[in-house]
Amino acid sequence: MATLTRLELAGLLCIENGCSDIIFNDTTGLFETPCDEDQNDNGYGLDGGIAVNDVTDVILNIYYPGNAIPFKFTFTVLSGVIQTATLTDLNLVVTNIFPFLTNTVFPLENFSTNLSTYGVLFPDITDGVFNWDYTISGASGTPSTIFSYTTSGGFLSDCLTNCCIEKSYLNLDCSCDCYNDKIKKIMKSEIFLNAARYAINVGQTNKADSLIAKAKEYCDSNCETC
């Protein structure tokens, strides 16, 4: 059995559309030509590695803040086209979501993980770290070599804290004796928020979770609703 050259599998989770949609993208990229400035030397199609058409199974797990059980998306793929798609929720109920896919091309691009049309109840998007892992598997070469690659990461959701800080600024009243205290709380909230963003950038997900909680705590004392 031949040894495959390992590709650098990569993904990106983000929150878009007014902090309402959780979107995943396979950002591995393609190995194309030496003249292509956007090529990934270790992407799909690299010499001795796997091609997009070699992938037959895909699993994407999304862990909401504070949850040890993920929402699990399972796909089967044939020649770069998704054939089946299911979603396993937090109660381990499996739902067929294939009819609701807006794009059946693999690799995954702008894949919405929390569409209401899936018919599954998703938690509210709260501040904290959304962890994820992404696995592709299949067979490549002649004779075929079975492969399975996994990558993972974390995304910091800070929508509520951002909203709270903005509202706190707008609610400042210089005629009120307490405005100095309110400014101090805003500053502390921003410091902890920036620290949380730095922590997630260097992979310290637990630290980011605790820091964003502290940022929200300071701001909530200024902004009860947002």
C-alpha cells in the first residue's frame, strides 16, 4: 500500500448576517500550477496526495459554548458532489437535511450550520467559543490507499458583548455623577474582550471563554438589555 503525501486540511467557522448564521468553509484550497499565486502546495491535488474526487465521506462537528455534545453533520460524496447529508442533534436524533442544501459541491463552501429549514432546534447564539472538528476520508491511488484526515479549531462569538459595549457608550450621560464609574466598566469590558480575541487567535480556547465571560459581566452592569 502506497503512502500518501498528507494534505494540509483546513477549515474556518464564522458568524455572519447580523450574528444569526454560523457558517463553515473548507479552506484547504487546491494545488494547481506553479504560476498560480493562490495555490496551496499542500492542498487537494498535490503530487502523491489526494484529489477532491477521492473524498467519499465528510463529518463536521460543531460544539456550542458549554456543550460537550456536538451538532454532527455527515455527508457522503461522489466525484466532488454531495450525495447525502444528515444532521445529528444534541439528543442524537438524525435528520435528513439534503433537500435543504443550497450547494452540493464539495469542498464545503459557505455551509450554513444552523438553518431553521433543517427542522432542528438550535440553541441561541451566545458569547463564547464554538469549537469544531472536520474529517474527510476516502481512498486514493492504484492500488487504492485509504485515508482519513482531521482538522479542528475554535471560533469566538462576541456579538452580545460588542452590542452591550456600543450601547453603554451611547448611554453615557456626563450630567450623571456615576458616568466615571460607567466609563471604567466599559474600559474593563473592552480590555477583557480584546484579551479573549487574542486568546482564541493563539488557540487558548478555555482562556478565551473565561475572558469573554468577564467582559460580558462588566458590561452587563452598564447594559442590562441590548
